[in-house]
Amino acid sequence: AQSVTQPDIHITVSEGASLELRCNYSYGATPYLFWYVQSPGQGLQLLLKYFSGDTLVQGIKGFEAEFKRSQSSFNLRKPSVHWSDAAEYFCAVGAGGTSYGKLTFGQGTILTVHP
Amino acid sequence: GAVVSQHPSRVICKSGTSVKIECRSLDFQATTMFWYRQFPKQSLMLMATSNEGSKATYEQGVEKDKFLINHASLTLSTLTVTSAHPEDSSFYICSAPSSGGATDTQYFGPGTRLTVL
């Protein structure tokens, strides 16, 4: 069975600082990997996704993530955080075949941004 | 991008009553939709897959008689929590893929906060 681990429950950074949110996954085949952001009162918004090809993926809002098969990781990064980035971030892995569309989510990382 | 709506956004009900939650894809058709629940400070857990024109498939441990799912059309899936109890209080979220491919993006609804008194 697939699983996702986000080791950091809560991260606090200063505005303008760089950010890295960690994600480790367990999956038997090539995974489909996603990062979503959830703001209060809003639905999950897709930041970026990885299916195949270039292991460095660019997303919206200046985010990027790098797929490292050897480390089973898909960490999310942003070079300079803005106060509006404060939210909860979820890493997810998706299956293909008959289970396509089903996502397994990590526990989430709450990001707090100090001015 | 594609939009998925949910109604109601928030519902409070008495123990023993049933509550229906709607999930609509507003600008695309979805033969499949997914229902998740999210407990406070926890992650989203997949409950079931809603299939248009056929029975829903439930994840292990999810009571199908408790959580009734109906996918009445290509744009609407409903989740009915029957005989709700306080332990059913949670945040229920639906999602739908934008088309039929395995690599499609899932679009999520804003969620429904259910509180059972």
C-alpha cells in the first residue's frame, strides 16, 4: 500500500526566507506525486505535480519540487516566502491503473510566516 | 481552472438525523468523483469512489450503509451521512478529475464541515 510522510507538522519562517517542506513516499511503482495547499475556508489547490520526465517540477506561486527516486522524496521548495504563503501544505501520492485518481495524503505541514 | 462546489459548506445536526452533502463539477463532467474526510489537525482520508451510473466503491473500514453515495449525473455526486452521531463530525471533501486520464488533475471542493450534536 502507498503511504506519504511529511515529517514536519509545523514550520515557521520569516518573510523573504527560503522554504523547504519535506515529503517522503512509499509506493511500489513509479508514483504520481502532488503538492496541494489548503487555506482556511478554501478547497485544496494544486501547486504542482510530477508524473514523469524532468525530476524538477515548477509549479504555481513560485514553488518547485524535486523528485528523488533514490530517496523516495518529493520536497517542496520556494526561494523567498511571502506572508500569503501561510497555509497548510499536503503532499500526496496517486496510483495508476484501476486505482487512478485515488490520492493518499501526508499528514500536512502548517506553514507560519513571520513578518 | 475547473471548479468543484460543495453544498452546504457547514451543517449542524442532531444525533440520529441524516445529512446530505452535494458535490458538483461546475464546468466539466466527471464520471468519477472521490469523497474524503478530514479530522481536525489530520490528513485527508479517502472514503469512497463515486461512479456515475453504478455503485460506489468504498475504502476498507468505511461503512457503506452509513455513508450513502449517489452519483446521479455527470456533474453531481451526493454523500448522505445516515443516522449521524457525534463521531461522524468531520470535514468532508469531494474531488473530481478534469477528464478521464490517469494523470489528470484532481479538483477539490471547498469542503463541508459537519457537526453532529
